[in-house]
Amino acid sequence: MKKMLLKLLILLSIGTLNASLLISPVSIVASSSVVAATTAPNAENKPSGNGFAINLWFLGYWIWNGITTQPGDANFVQGSSGQIIKLTSTYKPKPWIGSNDNDVTGVQTRIYRNGGWSNLNEAKVDISKTTPSANISVDLGTALPSGTYYLQFAVKYSNNTTAYSQMIRVTIVPEPVSATDMDPKPDRPTLFWGESTGIHANLIPGESTANVTWTQPNNQYGSLAVTTGSSTQFLSTQDNNNSIVPLMKNPSGLKVIVPVTATNQDGSQVHKDASVTVGGLLPNEAIRGHSFSYTPESYQGIVFPEGSTQSYQWTVYDANYTKVSSTSGMVLNNKTFSWNSVTQPPVDDHFYLQLDIKVKTSAGDAVWRSNYAPLKVNDPQVRLIAVPNLRFAKFVNGAAVAPTVRDFLQPTGLTLSYFPLAGQTGKNTFDGNNSGFLAVQTQGPKWSLSVSASTFVHETNVALATTPTLTLGLPSSNVSVPANGTPVVLFTNQTGDLMYTFYNNTRLQIPKTGSILAGRYQSQLTWTLTQAP
């Protein structure tokens, strides 16, 4: 048997009604001014989907043509050498004469200036090819004057296809601008194993000309496509023969740190860390005997190869990572995992959920894997989620008035009626709400509810000489509660939720008393919710 106690002060005003007021807080939101920004042009060509290159070991590489590391915005000093933009593409040489494969045959640089797009003829391209990647460096030369330009790159392949990069902004400034800070962030902060994401240094100020270098993370976790430039691409490790299973046993995923350094022309440096969480699933809780469903938040922003299809396969394990063979009531082949009646775990108090996403293209298949995320199973419970403040007054011609001392001298005593506190009729505040709202929420077991009322005490700490009786108008009956601390059962062996609002049939009867002080008397109600075994 479980007891849940919620104590609060119940206002039973029998003196001046305007002795106190409850004032709701007022929030003031200051609106900031809007600063207009220079509008960038539309990209000349729609950026292509990212390329993928996954090592299938003895089967070679599974490749989907495209850019695996997008170029990033850059800032250079006018007339200086080394105005280089870097990107990475998939690459695989022709295995024999005449075959059509993934060779990179050229890169075209397009620049937006003077209101239109044109070739940047002075750009020089260097391509370093090592299967499965082609590292591309585009030297813009030294001729661009100060100003802001927009560039897009077209990577051409031997199978007569073209991958278009994202459009980037290049700022040419007259003098070096030092970085004072940076805010490195990934495009996708949470990945599945085998998935990749771009990471951007985000120098501060934005026109900084500092050189950016990235530090490779632990090679167990993944790799960076390039280690210089304002952007890089992190590719998390693809599972091969269950090689990453130990890394998958992180309840909320594995946090991978990628250090980044900005070096200014004067030698000063700024150091920060970017982080990517690899796994994709988070811990969850379910209630035994109830339904449960889970759609990972990490689906947001996910990018699949163009033209690919995806299938989803969930697996449930016990606390010892043993696959659960009985899957009755589970939906395991959908983006959303669901279970119509969660069972008691055979080991400990939780299961593990694990998801595999199979990405299928005409070039081949890959599998992105999640971490093992705990699904804790709780026993059904009941909760006391709302109890009211009760305020009483004398009613004359339907209007609430303050009783006088003479009213308490009547031979039959005085009966006061409940009324909500003026201006507080909502149900937003549950712990001592001012709208007469009482609520019990249950997840399955039976419950009982009792209440007791303490002796009424004046605001000067003087106890009332008599014992009033509180009569609660309940849905099917009226229940009397003496104000002497005696608990009284209101509901017993209930099975469903309770949501009830008290009305003016809830009253307070005060016996005749010759000793009464003007002001406020107060009693404390103690609500006790008992859960059946």
C-alpha cells in the first residue's frame, strides 16, 4: 500500500473578505529591433544530395556519387595568396577500359558578381584522388577586389553526372581580421552510426580571416574528411561485423569531441570543441500493461542519398543485451516503434531498444545503426494531481459578504458557502488551485482518497473555540469532515481518473461561539491518496 500526502493551506475566511488578494505575475517581453541583412542570390543550380562512400571491406566500397564535404564560407585578405576553398567528393577509378564508374573528371567554379553568374576563370583546381575520396582544392587567385562574393562548384564524373555544391559566401577584406571567438556546430548534432554531417567553425567576428584547423577524433568513432578550412565533414564509423557494438552500448549515444583551432595572423589562437552525439536514440520510460510508442527526435534533418529507399528494423533486448524473442504486440518494421501492452522485463527493470536503418540505392546498400537505448518499465501508479484552496463566505441575495461577529452568536451557529477566489477561475495551478478543482490520475491500480481538516486558527495564532464541520459536495454524495484532524474517506476502491470541481453546495458549518475575532481563520487540509496493492 502506498500513501501520497499533499498538504496545503485552505483559506476559510470568516472575517473581512478583502483582507488579502492574490495577484497573478505579469510578464513583460521586450521586443528587439530588427536589423536588415544583405540578401544572397539563389544558387545557380540546386545543390545535389551528399555523396556517400562506405567501406564494405572485402566487397570494396559502396559509393553514391556526390560531395561528401561541402565547401564552407571563407574570408580572405585582398591580394594575399592562399585563397583556397576545399571540398571532398566521392571517387573510385575505372576498374577497366571503357567502364563507367566514379572517377572525378573536373571541377567548375561559378561566381556571382555584377548581378549574374559566370565562370571564375582565374581559379586553379587541384584534385588529389585516393579511393574512395577526391580531395579538391580551388585556389581563387589574388585578383578579387574587396567585397562579398557567392560561389558554387560543379564536380563532374566519368559517368556523365554532375554534383553541385552548396552556395558559399566569400568575403575579401583589405586587412586581416582576427578571430576573438568561435561557435563550432554540426549540421546534425545527433547521428546514427554510419551517417555523416558537416561541421562549421562559425568564427567570431564572421569576417575573420583566421586559419582554421580541425583535430581528428578517436578513429574508433569516425573520421574527418579534411582538417583545414572553416568547415569539415565528420563520418561516423560504419558497423562491420558488429565491430562497433561496444560503442553502441551508450544509453544516450556516444559524444564525440572534435577540437578546432583558429590561428590569427599575429599568432594568437582560439580553441573550441565541436561535439556530435552518435547513436540516435534516447532513454525512455513505459508503464507495464500500457501502450508505448517512440519516434526518435534524431530523424529531424536526416539526409538520405537521392533516389534511395529506406527500411526500418527495431530490435528489443533484455537488460543483458539478449534479444527478446517474444515480440507480440510490437511493431518493429516502422519508423515509429510501438508496443500495445508493455510487459515486465525478464531481467532488471528495463529493456533496450535498437534501430537499424537500411539505406538502399541502385549502387548498393548500407545500414545505419543506433545505440542501445534503455526502456525502463514502471509499475502502474496513481497520482493526486490537483487539490483546491477553499474559501467560504456568507451569501445574501446571491452575493458573498463577510459575516459579522453577531452572526456567530446565533443559537444554530452559522453556515458559510464555498466560492472561488475572484479573478482566479482557471485550472492552470493544480497544487492549491483557486478554482475548486480536485483531480486524481491513475495508470491502472485501484485507489482511495481521504481528507482531514485541522483546527481553525486565527491569523494572530488564536484557535477557534468551536469545531466547525466542513461538508464537501462530491459527485454522488455530501461528506462531512470535522475540523479536528480526523481523516474521513471520500472515495474508496476507485479504478478510473477523477476530475471534479467543487461548487457552492460545499459548506462550512460553525457552531455558536461567543469568542470570535475579526480577520481570517485558516485550517489545513491533508489529502491522502492510497494505492491498492
